[in-house]
Amino acid sequence: MTTAKEIIETEIPQKLTAKPELAKEVNAIIHFDVSGEGGGKWTLDLTKDAGWVSAGHEGASKMTILVSNDDFVKIKNKTLNPQMAAMQGKLKFKPMDMGLAMKLAKILG
């Protein structure tokens, strides 16, 4: 079964390696705070040209994403709509920056 760790540490870097312009478009540091089994804390630093993902929270983030491992995997697998998840409080952005969230969706989608 896929976990948030696999998505963040493997799938996201693969996508960014294939499409580095996505990192340049976001150009921000994002923290992931994933709860539950398979969760953890990660930093996605899209201000860099490579080595985007690190464990833990490093640097000052422009946004922190709070979500459970199960819901994150469902969003990634398109079985949970991210807008619905946000409205139901399953997916939280602190602070809420809609523009940044939409750009980030291109990387996660």
C-alpha cells in the first residue's frame, strides 16, 4: 500500500526531475505534517534546483499542509477530491494561500 512517505520522498522528486519548471513555478518552501500510520514531517523546498525533499521541517515555510496519511493517499489516487477534503477539514493549509495551493496541486496531481 502506498504511503505519504513514498509519495513525498519518491513520486514528487520523480515528477520534479521530469518537469523542473513546476518547482520554479511554486518557488516556495512547503512543510508537510502527515498524521497517522505512514505519516511524518517533511520539507519540500521548491526554491532549489534539486534535493527538494528532506525529513523534518527545515527553513521558514510559506505554507504547512496538515493531512492524515490515509487522506493524502486518497487525494493522490484521486479517490478523494482535495477541495472536498479541505471543506471537510481533512486537508488543512496554514496559512491558506489559494494561489500556492493550486500551483502545488500540479505537482501532487
